Amino acid sequence: MYAIFRTPHGRPGQNTGPFGQGQLQCEACHGPGDDHAGRVRRGQERPPVPHFASSGTGSAEAGNAQCLACHGSDVGFGWHDAAHNFEDLACVDCHRLHDPFDPVRQADSQADVCYECHQPTRTEMHKAFAHPVVEDKMACTSCHSPHGDVVGSELVRATVNETCDQCHAEKRGPYLWEHAPVAEDCTTCHSPHGSNQPAMLTQRAPVLCQSCHSQTGHPSVAMDTGGLASGTPSRFLLGESCLNCHSQVHGSNHPSGSKLMR
Amino acid sequence: MTTHFQGRLISSCTAAILVIGGAAAAHAQSVDTSEWVCELCPFDGGYDGDVAAGATGASDDSAYFGDATGYDESGAYGNLDSRGTLSSDAYYLRWDAVDLLLDSRSARVDGGQGRFGYHASYNALPRREYFTTETVFASSDSLLSLPSDWIAAPQTSGFSMLASSLAGIAIEGDRTDLRAGVRYALTPRIVASVDFRRHENEGTRTLGGSSYTTASLLPAPYDYTTDEIELRVAYQGESARVALDWFLSDLSSASSALAWQDPFVVPAGAEMPALAQAPDSRYQQLTLSGGVNMPLFRTSVSASASIGEITQDTPFLAYTTNTTIAADPLPRPNLDGSVDVTHLALSVSSRPLPKANVRLLYRSDERDNTSARATWQRVIVDAFPSGDNELNTPYSYQQQLLSAEAGYRLFSSLKLLGGVSRRETDRDFQEVAEQTQDTGWLGFRWRPWDWLSLDGRGGAEKRDVGRYDETVATSLGQNPLLRKYNLAYRYREFARFTAGITPVDWPITVALNGLYADDSYTESRLGVTEGKETRFTADLNWTISETVSWYVDIGIDTMESRQVGSESFGDPDWSADVEDDFATVGTGIRIRQIADKADLRIDYRESDSASETRIDSLAGGADTFPEFETRQDALHVGVDYRWSERLLLEFGLTWQMFEADDWMLDGVGPATIPSVLSLGATPYDDEQVLFGIGFRYDLAATAAGE
């Protein structure tokens, strides 16, 4: 309990904080504590504080209101529209307010907090090709906005592509020759939580490419095992498959790049 | 720890420091707290935290395990971490430094005093892909050159100088992320903030360089830097909130082109082809958002409007590097590219009944590509003019979403949920100009007993297209029967469930989770026709005693799809069935306070994947590819031994292996494919043991004045 005095919440000189001059101290968050702190008869169970106690009487909504009263302008700005709010989650379902290093705000422990409800995502993250969440180098909040946002994307930016572009800005173009699905939604071809396929692709080439390309000639040909290294090694199948030649799948800025080869 | 996480994390931390005096102040107004003294509160300042140092030995080189971690080569590594807080009456500072002596180092600091808050962080992320690759190219700036004695040939089998010219090259890169920001509360209700971020991404990647009938996999250098600035002013009132954001993202690339000497025999003048690297670009965005809370039905209404523009005017390369081709002048020197990005949103959340809550959302996202259009005369792979006039197609789209969700608590233990949504997408220059996606679902949350929770949802979704314009498809050379994966009609049924079992008197918790989705593309004669996905997870945690706990978790994913093609450019004559299976099992035990001195943790995880592709064609019959399989095992044992109150000795042992059977790489050396000079990457077969020893010194006692 006393660990809170090693957090920003526990500084007495922070006038607007719970322990600041003239503030309500513990009751600022936990609510009126007269009953909890008062004398109890022998055998009588001590009444809990109204908020943030395992047996408290306050609802998740009431408890959240305590937090939002001070944090409304930042992390709580989009809370009213958040999926987590609609699902009746309380702030303390994820946060440990008395811990100076709240696990959900640490890269090496955040995902485990999220996995308590999002177990299928944990499975994906252990696939062979995934963003480095298992290695503690990214966290769920690298991309997701658990406190919600006004636009309802639950992402740190408005759309999937704008979120991906934060680290992959070289893909955003605009290019002279665009690849239409790239401009619209990265997840058409990529599984950002993890995939069995390299580059987190939803499938591997050439089948992935052939789900949208049927031009006469090699795009429409059924590639079979005869093209493997043990047969007649095929440039349409091995190495980088389609990307051996069409390497600019995210777009080309070359005047001769309409086929995404330049 | 990388990039986004640190930044957002620190923003949150800084926000936490900047308490704006809402509820507490409001309560305080009605209670006389002037005489309140918290006699038991340990307000003492000073610093608290720890510093850890040690060394880790890695048994083997490994690109797979070195990726993101920095343990990429065999040998010894130093470890240095520190975490702590420094505080006075009002001042607060928190630091966290991890892996400072590794390529994956990260450090952050955040703090504040009164109205002022700040944060800064640095994160490095090593990306390691292949160490088994070889190349004949030497890289210099934006040019990949061949050995001076290289003798070109029509096929790889004719490369007489190949063996003597190959040299190892790692396909790897490094990302670094630097952030800094300050926040200041102008008034108790108005907060202004400035955040800066520099993201650098440098390395070597595999890039195909085509010569039309031949190709070379190039070890292509890249060097991108993205600078971001975000300014924000936010007001939080009793019942209203509003914020104004300006965001700038500026991407610069060290080079806009990559040229290489072609190792194959090519037409005269095409010996030095070139391709374009990603162009520099700039994205600016202005966002105004706000909301108001109304007492009527405890309603919150929020809205957001955002306008932005992406621009790029990187000078074009010439049509060709081939001086023997008399290409026309370019119609314009650069794209003068401009994409207008607009987001609008209106959201209403309300509790119209004590037991009911609803959420309504409308949003519109538009990407309007207003880049200049022109007619271009392509020179195919710097070898010969195509003879075609081609008009660039700046793709635009607008997507609108209208959704409604509602929940009603029928009993104290049962809540019913439901939702509907419609998503409309309009596109330019594509086969489908108008697309709708209607979704409906019903669900429940049931807590029949304190120890059991059950959640379930199920629904259906129909993605419809107004018209699949086959004339557009034909103009792109597509088979008119094809329905592109993301543009096709699709009907989806889905369901998911979650069960949580937490017996009150038993030290066990169990969680089960399942998901099912079935897609039918009934209007696609060519293309993807079916898809199915199932997922299942199970978690068990057992607190065996006060000091011993054990867990096991299982995850299983299966994805199946079927697509149909036509080699004859007519009716369907082949099909491909793809099945992706994945399973992971993790288990571990924690034993604390062994002889009041030591904590032990053991974790083991095995993850296996198998991807199978079956082809059935009229021409070739049934054919099944070898499975693309991966297997990963990891065992970690850690022991923390408390030597004294302030000193903790730490020991760690990790064994990990990752192996893959990959037919795309198996047996494919640099010259295996007659028409492709590859980098000869081999499937992963990595095994590594890490042994670490170190100590962690607690600074708290020092802070107390010892």
C-alpha cells in the first residue's frame, strides 16, 4: 500500500494530486472512508472503502469516474467511446495504481496483462514471424489505444495504415505507381500479430499474389512441385517467388515502374 | 523496448504526474481538509531503485534469436540495467534503463514538478534476418557493383566467377528511436504538450532486381529517417473536453535510387539497371476533437475532425539508364504527389436505462490522392521500350462506418449484448467502385456463480459489391472471372466464446477461449472461394502454496482457404488448398523464498507451425507441396539469490532452438535457379544457449542514508 508514496500520486507538494495541500488524500480516489476507518464491533467485518477495493461497493463506472476526474484530458480523453468502457472494464482491471512501475505500463510485462483477456493474440505473438512483443521490445500500446479514441479505431492513429506508417513511413508514398491494396489497408496481406509465413504475410507467394492477379501468362499458372529445387527450379516459386522481379510491391516511384519491378 | 511503446508509455506517465485537480479538488471544496495531516504517510523523498550488472555468454551465432534481442553472435555480452525513482516534496523523476550494453538497449526518463512534466527516451532495435546469405555484389552508396573480373552469362550455370566472387553478407538492420517531450498545464484545466520523435532505420535488405527474363536478389542498402513533431492543447472542463493536435511526420531517405551491375548477359546498354527507392515524403495532420458529458441518460457525445496531407516531390529517375534507347523526356520531373487525408467521427455513448448502455459511432475516412496524372512510356527493365502509353492511377477511397452496439443487464448475473454496423467503401480506378459490409452480432456475459464467467458472441457479416466492373479488370489484363480477394462478395459467419473458472476456495484458475470464422465467396468463379479459421486457447494457473505456483497455456490456430485459377485464361482449371496450422504450449513454475533466500522460475515453450499447399490442376493433376514447417523450443531457468538486504545475485540459463523446413529456400543456392542469382539464404536451423550471471543492487537503503 505504501508504495504509492513512490509514485506521482503520492507527492505532498503536488498540490493538485491526491496528497497535495488541501486534498482528500486516500479518500480522493477511494471515496469517503469514515465507515472503513471507524470502530467495528467484535466479529463485525470492517466495511470496505467505496472504490478500488476487492469488496467495495462502487461500480466500475463510478471508480473510473474517480480517475477520469483528473485524467480526462489525456489518457481519458477517448474513454467514453472506448470498447473497454463499453465492456464495463475498470481502470484498475489493468492498472496497479500503487506500483511505481505499473506492470501494464512496462514493456516487459504489459502484454501479459492484456493476454489475461486476449489469449488468442498471445498465440499469434508466438508464431514464427511476429512483431517483437515476446522479446519485450514492443508492447500492445505500440499500436493499440486501450483507452479508446474518438474515431473508434482503438489504434494509436486513426487508421491501420497510419498506425503502421509510424515505423514504416517509407511505405506510405504516395508513389507514382501505387499498389491499390497497399494504399488502403496493410492487413490485406499482412497479419500484424504474427504469422506462420515470413514477413507476417497472410499466405505465401505465389498463392497470395494469385488471389488478386490472374493476367495471362505466369500470374495465372498453377505453380507445382516441379518447380522446386529438386526439379526444374522455378523463378516464379523459389527465392522470393513473385518478388524476385516484382520487388516494389509497396509501390514504385520509377517512371518505368508500372509493373512494380523498378 | 522500442519506439512506440516507450513514447506512449512515457506520455502516460507524464500525464499521471500532471494531475489537473478534478475530482480531488471538487471533493475538497465540500470538505474542510485544512487540518488533515497524514501522520503515517511516508512522504520522505530521495531515491529508490536498483542497478543491475552482469554478463551473458551466447553459445552460437543466430540471426533468428539475435533479432530484436542483440544476442546475435556467439561470445560474451555485458548487461547493465537500472530502474528507479527520485522524488522530493513535489518533484518526481523516474528512470528505466534496459540492456544498455546490447544492441537492443533502451533508456527512458520521465518526471515533473507541479504543472510541468517531461519525458525522454532512446530505444535501439536490432533486426536480424539472415546470416547465411552470400553475394557477388559490393555496395557503395547507391551502387551495387560486380567484381572487375566478372564474366556475364545468360544463366546462373554460366557464372564462371561465381564461386570465387561470393562473399558473406548479413541481411540485417538497426532501428533507433529517440523521443522527447514536455507538457505544461497552462491552467488547471488546460494542458499543452510538445512531443518530438526521430526514428532511424538503416541496414541491408533483400530486394529483387529484374532483368525481365532474369533477376538478381540484391543486398540492397536502405537508410530512412522519420522525424515527427506533435503539438497538442487540451481543455478538460467539468463536462466538456476539447483538444487541438498538429502532427508532422517527415520521411527522408539517404538515397532515392539503387543501381546495380547486371550479372547476366543483357541487351547492350542495359548493363547498369536502376530502380527507385522509397521517396521522401511529408505528412501533416490537424485534428480537432472534443466531447461533452450530459446528465441525461449519462450521455457522452464526442466528435473529431481531422485534415491532413501527404506530399512527396522527389525527383524522378530517368526512364532508363540505357543510353542506347532514345526515350522521350519525362512528362514531369517529379510526381508532385499529394494525398488529402480526412477523418470525421461522431460517437455517442449513453445509458438510457439503469441496466442498459449503448454506443453509436459514425466515422468517415477518406484518402483522396490528388497527385498529378500523366502518360508514361515505360522502358522495360532498361532494355527495351514497352511501346505502351501508360497513365498512372492515383488510388483514392472513402470509407464510412455506422455502427450501433447495445448492452442490457437482464439479471445481475446476465448481460445481453448486440450490435450492427454498415461499412461503405467507395474507390477510384478499381474493379469495385462501391462496396458495403453489413455486420450483425448477438452476445452475452453470464456470471451464474462467483467462480464462473461465460462470454459468447456470434454473428454474420455480408460484404457486398454493387458491381464488379469487368471492363476495369480487362483493362488491367485480368481474367474477367476473377474476383479479387479484398473486393469480392463475401459472407462470413463467426462466433467466439470465453469461459473463466475461478473457484473461490480452490487455488486454481482456468480460462478457455475459442473463435470460429467461416467465409464464403460464393460469387467468385476465380480467386478465393472459401476461408475458415478456428482458434482455441486454454490457460491453467495453480497456486500450489504461498510460495509455489504453476501455469500452463495452450494455443491452437488453424486457417484454411481455397482459391481457384485459370491457366487457360478462361474457365477455372486449377485450385489451391492452403492449410496453416499452429500450436503453442507454454508451462512454467515459480518457487519463491527457498530457504528464505532464493526464488526459482522455470519456463518452457514449444511452438510448431505447418503450412501445406495442395494444387489440383487439369494440366498437372493433384500435387502437394512439402509442408513449410517451423519448430521453436525455449527453456529458461532463472534463479535470484538474496545475498543481503541490498544485494541480489541473478543467474539465468536459456536454451532455445528454431528450425524451419522451407521449400522456397531449401536447396536454393545462389545459382540453383537458372534465371535468378539468389543470396542463397538457407532455412533457419538455429540453436543457442545463453548463460547469464549478475547482481542487482538495491539503492533504497542508500537513499535512506545508510
